[in-house]
Amino acid sequence: GDLNADVRGRMINGIIIIDKHGRDNVSLLFPIFENYLPSDEEKLIFREGAVNWSLWSFPFIANSQAFFLFVLTSVFSWHDPEVHAVVKLLDVLNTPSEAVQRAVSVFLISTNAVKENQLMNSDKYGERRGAAFGLAGVVKGYGISCSKKYGITAAIRESLADRVLVHLVVIVWVEGIPEFSKKHREGAQLALSAFCETLGKLFEPFVCDSNVAVLLVSFSDQVVAVREAAECAARSMMSQLSAQGVKLVLPSILKGLEDKAWRTKQSSVQLLGALAYCAPQQLSQCLPTIVPKLTEVLTDTHPKVQSAGQMALQQTTFINSIDAPSLALLVPIVHRGLRERSAETKKKAAQIVGNMCSLVPIVHRGLRERSAETKKKAAQIVRNMCSLVIEPKDMIPYIGLLLPEVKKVLVDAIPEVRSVAARAVGSLIRGMGEENFPDLVPWLFDSLKTDNSNVERSGAAQGLSEVLSALGTGYFEHVLLDIIRNCSHQKASMRDGYLTLFKYLPRSLGVQFQNYLQQVLPAILDGLADENESVRDAALGVGHVLVEHYATTSLPLLLPAVEDGILNDNWRIQQSSVELLGDLLFKVAGTSGKSDEGSSTEAHGRAIIEVLGRDKCNEILAALYMVRTDVSLSVRQAALHVWKTIVANTPKTLKEIMPVLMNTLISFLASSSSERRQVAARALGELVRKLGERDASFDHPNPIPSAKGS
């Protein structure tokens, strides 16, 4: 019971001696420990707050006495008469000191003792709190399965719902008298808190299963003690949740924000605030979801809901910024900006710029880190900083420090990092103007021409696309002809870089870029036949992006170019055109074209006919069937994949397209190209094998003799 914690710690080390020699000295040791237990009169004085050193030290003595009694009894089996000393541990649980109660809870894990009838019915808060920790220790001692076996979790749930409890094994009969119901609710909250702290992650399934909805009700309880116990239980629950647990709990809490009752809204907001006590990793994952919802609550019509929202926002953001004191200074300004939705918001947000002297060095260091995730976050901060700038001069002092590092991140090996850095560069130009970056655009164009690597050219292309979007269509039209001209430059690296630029322009310019498709498509088709593989890959990538963005809005412009490429004499253009045609048809049919989706359905065919029309659809299918027998293996494989994906019934489809297919076959057989004649012969042979000579003559006058005559 010494006042010095170090002395108390050294005394507790006596546990080692008792563990080793206790069984041989039971008759000597038991009376010593029992004499240190205070009488009922002394306990009463302590609970009433009397200031007396000998009584004030009682919790420390009880804590140590519990330690020694536990170790002494643990050397016996349950059949030994000395085990009655465990009852002393249960009596110590009544001590109104949480440290003592927690210690006894740990000991009861191994002794499996029982504390009856105090959790719900005791008149003293300390005894109910002690009973909660004791019960939690028993459950952990027996194993988590006993909570269901003996109906403990059901009893807690019933008490939370303010119902009559009957529990026969671990918790004895709890009478459902109305005046005791508030004790039941408070006791259940205390038990929930103790279970979460003692069992940890083992108790998470019970928390996620049903307690969140009941806890929402407890937050708005009319009894202050129940509300305080609910807040304590919420903190304990949230501190033990794993990442998966947060994902399971969060939707239930957010759903409460949509409720019409203001008390339910208030309770949900308070629970969101309790998420601040999650582990840092879990909190950082859910903050992007929580903060926007709390921001909406700040404008609620009920003042108590608004007040709860402000408190929850302070809890979550303060806890998250406690490790970064320089950023914590900005939190009050941001909070006021979120609360006051007026013209003053921009002015208050602009005050953040004054603290950039402490923020920029941190961001600069983040841009130089090896971790891809850190670089992404730092680049994202740079992007957001620019959106807060009202006067460009506020950011100018920091550009010399940040821009060189952003350029390095722009040519990072990881695509996601390059993408975030490109948006940051675009945000810099958009927020501060081109005049503050005289060397940036020339540097980007020079990087497109570099011979170093595809990665560097790709990063420069992505950054330049964002810059061109920020500078507007007028500037883009000014440089477009030069870009198209360089797509056919004699250096393969330059052709690759400038074609790659067209891959990112549809994403940055959006619908505006489709106005320039007619000028751009010839350069892309030429790139598909390029002798350099990287140039061909770049052109094909551009084609995929164009189809993805403009398949529905610019189909009349894209389809003829792709259709002509299918029957081109160059097998590389054929292969790329077949792939792009597949993308177009998949987009129209509403399928991804991936093999895991299985074969086509009739609905896919109907969707294509509805968009293209019957005649155009038949022409495309006839051309596609022809290239299924192409002399190039890669072309055949690409055509076969597209055919199987969009055609549900091959014999039926062949009969429907027979007139168009026969005309295509005859034109191929009459061609001066030996490869085309070979393709037609193979296609005709396969057609006869599939349908037979009788069906092959369907709806076309004597096609086979006509083909032979030609």
C-alpha cells in the first residue's frame, strides 16, 4: 500500500516467491493476506470519500492482496479446501477502484469463479462496475463460447432493450421491476464495456451483430447514468474494432443519420464521434466517409444534432492530427469553414495559406519518400493546396521547393503515382496560371521526345494532358497540328510519346476531345501499322481509350475507320482493328468481353442490332466471319474471341447474314491478292462444313457455281 508506485511494483514481485513456495506455507500465508482486507466499516468510510492515508491506500493494498491470493489459490485444484479463498477475490470486486477491478478480472480468467446478482441489481456504481469486469473475466476463463451457452450475450441484449431478464447459470434471476430498469440498462452498458476491453477482438462479432442499433437508443436515454455508460461502452467498442469490423459497423451508424427523428440522428453522430477511438489505421480508412457526413449534419435544423456534429468532428479530426502538431493548428480554421457556409468560408480557408510554412516541408519530404503511398498522398496535398489559393502570390514562395519533386514523381515507375502527380501539375497551372511556370510546358514536350524509357514519356504525356486541359481548348488547338505531325516522326521514341498523349487527352478534356477525332484518327490508324512494337502498342492503347469514352457518342465516326481496318492487307492493322471492333461491339452490347463472363446471349445480339441496324450489323458480322480464317494466327484468334462473345447461335446467325457473306466471299475469291483468295477458300469450306451445301445455298442464287466461275 505504499504511495510510491515503484515500491508497490517491487512488492508485487513477491508473487514469484509465493508461486514457488506457497503450497508448503499455506497456513502461514493465508492469515496474513486475510488480515489486510478492510472491515465493512472501513469500506464504507472509503466509499464516502474520507481523507485518510491508511484508507486512501486501500485500493493499492487490495490490488496487491488480490495478486497474492490469486497466485496462492492457483497452485491447488478445485477439490482442495483452500480454494475457498477465491471468494475473497469476489469480495475485492466491490472495491470502488477500477484498477483493482481490472486486476481481479484478469485473475478470474483462470479461476472461473462467479459473481452473482450485482451487475444489474446493486445500488452502488462501483459494485456494478466490478461485477461487469468479474463477469468478463469469467467468460474469458471459460471461453467465448460460454457467453452463448449460458445466455450471457442474450441477457445483455435484453437489458439494453429494457426487458425482463431470466438468467439461470452465470447471471441469476434479474427481476423486471420498472424502477430497476435503469439499473439494468446501465449494468448492461457496463458489461458491454468490460467485455470489449477484456475479450478484445474475440467480442467483435457480437458487437457487429446487433449491438450498434441498441447502442444508438441508449445514447438518447432519459437517464444520465445510462447515457454516460453508453458513451463509455462506445469508446471501448470502437477501440477494439478491426478494419473489417469498422466496415460492418459503419453502414448501420450512417443509416441512422437519415432517420427523421432527431434523437436517432444525434445518437448516430455521437457514435461516429466514438470512432475517433479506433486504432489509427482504422480511423484513417473511415475518415473520408465520416467527415462529409458530419459536415452535412452541421446544417441540421435541430440545435442538439448540430452540437453533436461539432463535437464528433472535433473528436475525429483532433485525434487524427495529434501526431502532427503543426497540422493540428489548422483544425479550428477548417472546422469554422465547415460550419459557416457563407462568403466568409473562403476567407477563413485562405488563412491556411499563412501556415504553409509548416505544411510545405512535410509535403516536400513526402514527395521524396520511397513509399508509393506516401508520394501519392503528398502529391494529392499539393493538388488540394492549389485549390485553396485565392491569390497566386500566396503559393509562389513554395513553388521552387515543390515543383522539382512533383516532376520527379510525375515520371515514377508506378502508374497510380504518376496519375496523382499529373493532376497536381494540372492543378498548379489551373490555380496559378501559366505565367508562373514558364519552363513547365517546354519541359513536358521535351520529355515526350526522350529516348530514356516508356515510363518517362508516359508520365510526361499524362502531365501534359492535364496542363492542356487547364490551359483551355484555344491553346490545345494551337498545338494540335504539331502533335499530329510528330506522330509520324522518323524517331520511334517521338512517335510513341506523342501517340501516348492522345491516350490521356480524352480523360482530361472529356467530351470536348470528340470534336477533334476526325483529325486524330488517321494518325492513330497509321500507328497501328508501325514497324516499332512500342508505337503499335501506344496506338492500340489510344484506340481502346477512344472506344471507351466515345463508343456511344461518336459511333458513326469510329465505326467506319475500324471497319476498314478489318479487311486491310496489313495483318497488324487487321489484328488491332478486330480488337477495337470487339471493344465497340462489347460496349454496345453491354458486356465486357472477358472470358469469365461466358458466351453470348440473344440479348447481346438484339442490343447490337438495335444500335447499328440490321444491315450494318450483317456487314460487320460477315467481315468478322471472314477474318476468322485469316492466314495470321493472331488475327484468327482475335476474331474468334469477338465472334463467340457477341454471337449466341452461329448456324442461325450464318443463315441470317448469308446474302452479305456470299457477296464478301465472291469479292475475296475474285481478288488479285493470293492471301485474300486463300482466306475466302477457307471461309467457304468452313461454311459448307457447318451448314451443308443445301443450307449454304440459302437465300442466294447458286452461289457456289458463281464463285467457281469467278
